[in-house]
Amino acid sequence: MNSLNLAWIPLPGAIPARQATLEAAQLQPLCRKVADDGGRLLALWGSDEGAGIFALHVALVNQDGLLCLHLLLAQESPVYPDISQIFPCACRMQRTVYDMLGVAAAGSADQRPWLRHAAWPVDSFPLRKDFDAAISQEADDYPFVQVEGQGVHEIPVGPVHAGIIEPGHFRFSIIGERVLRLEERLGYVHKGIEKRFENNSLFFGAKLAGRVSGDSTTAYAWAYAMAAENMACVTPPERALWLRALFLERERIANHLGDLGYLANDVAFSFGMSQFWILKEQLLRNNAALFGHRYLMDKIIPGGVAVDLPDADTLLAECDLLEHEVRLLRSILEEHAGVQDRYIGAGTVEPKLASQLGLCGLAGRASAQAWDARVQFPCVPYQTLEVRMATHRNGDVAARVIVRFEELFESIRLQREILAGLPAGDLLEALTDLPGNGFGLGMVEGWRGEVLVAMHTDAAGNISRVYPHDPSWQNWPLLEHAILGNIVPDFPLINKSFNLSYSGHDL
Amino acid sequence: MYQILKQIIKTGIKTEPAPLADETMRAGEQRLQQQILAVLGRSLAIRLVDAGSCNGCELEIHAVNNAYYNLEGLGIKFVASPRHADLLLVTGTVSRHMEVALQRTLAAIPEPRLVVALGDCACNGGVFGESYASCGKVSNVIPVDVVVSGCPPAPLAIMQGILTAISAKK
């Protein structure tokens, strides 16, 4: 990397991170080097820097920490070198940067729109500062890839799905019951979150960040707060950081309980659904009673937390109950031949493919991708807690279920450790002003995978751009692979085993 | 099998009493006659459309079907097809990319039908508001009978909203 002669500048914060501004010609060699050394693409976004300058930002991660690259582009020729040949998951991100900012990846094979359907015209770009919010009337006509051959037919599904799920479109090409190809089309719940952050206050932004993906509200709120704190070089009090970890682990437990219930339901084992959801409801009620919100929304704020822990006894009792009940339910599920028959071998993502395409988070760990930000880059209090990472090699529904169980037990252990070691002290460090022309990154291992928030300020210290990145960006394309060769009725089960976010992706 | 039966017996019945209807949730005039509401109220089928939520409201809609709230025990169930539905439940600010899908789903529900807007975004646009990508509250796009505020509304409020929609004004 040194041969590229980049001037790396360290970024403040608990996670090791550095940034560099580079020339267009340096982007591909640098990405290639990081990929060859086992690094991954975390996120890619663009910004309007004013005065006819656009910028492309690329966040990479390797075992040493985060690398953030900035590429400045003149308005006359807003193009940059395609990196989707190196990191395939960049493809949809690059298409989105074009939809939102009109900055294109030169030489990319897929130039179709991604998040833009028909809400705004093709030559209008919402994240440009001169965007005038023109309403488009054009028809929405997306060119899906057609599969041809004798007996091949299509099943279009969505955007409104059959169950209580977020909207998106799945185009299955099938022969008999077997899936030959799945093509996803997302963007239906694009509601302009990125634009909404612009020129709004730091604290409104915290509320908004907590609603990028409701099931990951604490992960987003923490990553957003971390980005602001890192930029302003403010460290929240120890107690606040420990409480944040408590909230994050409770969010992980709640989501794993809910999904394990649905994974039982999707194989017609309704007993599992009822049992896991009873446990989840008890946890949510404890959240409401102790912290004032069932999902802990708005409890993590820039500078610290908005609520203290009134007493630990309720949560300690909850830990005992959860551990006992989940252990019992796990043994029932594992001994149930009908359940295991559906789980084992369904929706397999081999470790090699997972590595090539950048599968991350919980689903990545179930396909031998050993990344967990709490383990690799532990900030307070995770340095003390020493998280044990759960991984598996099989990459099927059964492996994702096993990883969920193990993470659930680990989060229960972490919750006990946090309750035992919670330091005394304040809940909030003052954070009102951000520096001018600042840049901050926050990364948190949410239950689904790593959530990244990037924050930029203008010369006056106002928020000029926030980019929240959901791990679903990396994982949605793998779902298209996981379903191949499986039968259509197994799709809900396979889909639920990933449980990816639509809102967090569509923004 | 023994373990499953033992666990079911040990769990017992968790279901709690249902809440009462709340007139303050009604968004406008009651459009359906009392006789129709009485019929719908005994077996109501709901179609949900997430028109642009953060998925928080969906978490609580799932929760109303857990053993504590047991919405289905009141004869109220979620259905896959709008053709089978009596009530359209809408969450989220309406994204412009979901505007047509929402209108078409409503049109596919046979009359007489009801619409409940669920959550702060559906009631007033919430944190997302109106923008190039968002139409704002649900009533900007389709007529609404009952609104349930909250971010997200708790399961009891959701049940109250649905029960208000199918109850006649006193």
C-alpha cells in the first residue's frame, strides 16, 4: 500500500481508522491490494462538495482497521473507475451513487438504475445541492434479465408481499418448482433519508438514524453518535458506553428470538413460533418498564445515553429465564426430524462464494466469514468483555440457525457481564457543536452485521451529508445465489434465515 | 413429543384481555353502517401494506399475534390477498415508489372496506415528512378511517385502532 504513496491521516475514535485522498488512477490498484490481502468493501457513497466538485468515498476494512478513501471529481466529468470487478457488492452501490448524485463508474457492466424508479427524472439527482425536487411522471419500466428455454417461466412477487414484511420485488425464473434464477429489485421504500439529514440538527439526525431500520435502531443510533463523537473528539462517559452495549445486546437477543420463532413457523412448527415470541414479548416489556421504550428508540444520543438502568435484578432474572427456556427450545428443535429436514442443506452459500461476494455479518459468519466488529475492533466495553465469535462452515439455513442460537447465548452472557461490571458515573458528555469541514465514521456490529455511519460537515460545522450503510447491501445479492436449485416453497424460509433489511437498504 | 407437550402445559394460557375501542382514533366520519360493522367485527380480514416504514411498526404488528395479545383469538386475522381483506392497514410515510402499489392494493379490496393508518409516519409523515421521495401521511394518498399514533404504536394501541375501526360510533 505504501508503494501507492498515499498520505494516510488517522481518524480519531476507538476503532482504528485512517483516511486518504487519492487520484482516480490509484483507486483500482489500492482496492485490488486490499482485496488480495483479505480485506472487504464496507461502503461506497458520494457527496456534493459544492463549487462544482463531487466526491466519491469508499470505506474498506482489513484486519488492521478501516480505510476511508476520498476521490474528488470535477463536475464536467463526474466519473470514477469501476471497482465492482474487484468487489462485486460495489455494483448496486455504484448504481445508487449515479441515481442519487449523477456520478458514474466508468466501465461498469450494469448501468441500470437501482434506487431510482419513477419518483424523479433520470437527469435529476437528489443529493446535488442544486436539486429542485422536480416530480417525474415517467412510467416505471425496469429491464429484468430474461431467462429463456423450454419450460422456463417467471413468477413475479411483490412489491406488496403476502405476509407482514417490507416491500420489494422478486423475479423468479423457474423450471417446475426449481429456481433457475432470482433477480431482486429494491428501492420501493426509498423515502429520501439521506437528503433529510442535510442541514438538519445533530439531534434530529439522531432520531432519523434510529429509524433507518427499526429492528436495528440501537445499532444505527450508536453508529451515528459514534461518527459525531469521533469527529468532535468527544468521548462519552464509561457508564454510557456500557449501557449502549447493554442496549445493543438486548436488540440482538430480541431479533434472534423473533427470527428463530419465524424460522420455526416457516417450517410449520407453530409451537416454536409461540414459544420464542413469548420470550421476545417478555424482553420487550422489560425494555418498556426499565427504559421507557420497547425497542429502545432514542435512548442512545450523541454524547451518551438518555436513560439510566434503574435496577439490574429484573434483567438478571430475565437472563436466567432466557437461558433456561432457549436451551430447552433448542434441544426440541434439534431433535425434531421434520424441522431439521427442512433446515439442513437449504439455501446454501459456500464459504468460497461468501468470500468472493463479500457476505457479512451473521449470515457471513454462518458461511465461515469470521468478521465481528466486537471481536476485531473492540471499543469500550467490548475490550473487557471479550466476545466469543460464533461461526459455522455449512452456510445453509441450519448453520444460520446455529449461529443465531450461539450468538443469543453469548449475548445473554454479555448482558450478565455488563450488569456486573457497569461502572458508576455520568450518562452524557456535552456535544453540541461539530467542527467545520469535518468527517467522522462510526461502526457498530448490529445483530444483522456491521452498521456504518459516515458524517460530513460544511465549513460552518453544519451536517452536510450523512450516509448510513446497512449490511444488507452486501448480503442481498447473496440471497439470489442461496436460492438457486432450491424449490420456490423454500424461499420464505431461506429469506427469513437472512432476514435482510429493505428500509435500511432503500433509504 | 413429550418435551413439547410438557412445555405447552407449563406455558399455560398467556392471553390477556383485549382493549376497548377508542373514539379519539377515528380520523373522520364513520362511513360504514352499524350492521356491516357488526358482521365485519366477528371475522375481520386484514391486508397490511408497508408503504415506507422503517420496519418498526411491522415488529409490533407481529407482536399482536403473539400469545399475550392473540389478535387472531378475536376473529381478526391477516390475509395474503387484498381480495380476501376487509381492512387495509398501512404503515409508513408513503414513499413515492409505493404510491401506485398502495392505490392498487386498496382498489383490489372489495367494498365495504376500512383503512387504518398505523404509526406516526402514517398519521403525519413522522421523521421522514414530505419530500422528493415521500408523499407524507397516508391520507395524502388514500382516504383513512382510523389513525393510530406512536413510534411504533404498542400492540395494545394497534388492537385498539383495529377494534375502533370495526365498532360503531356510540
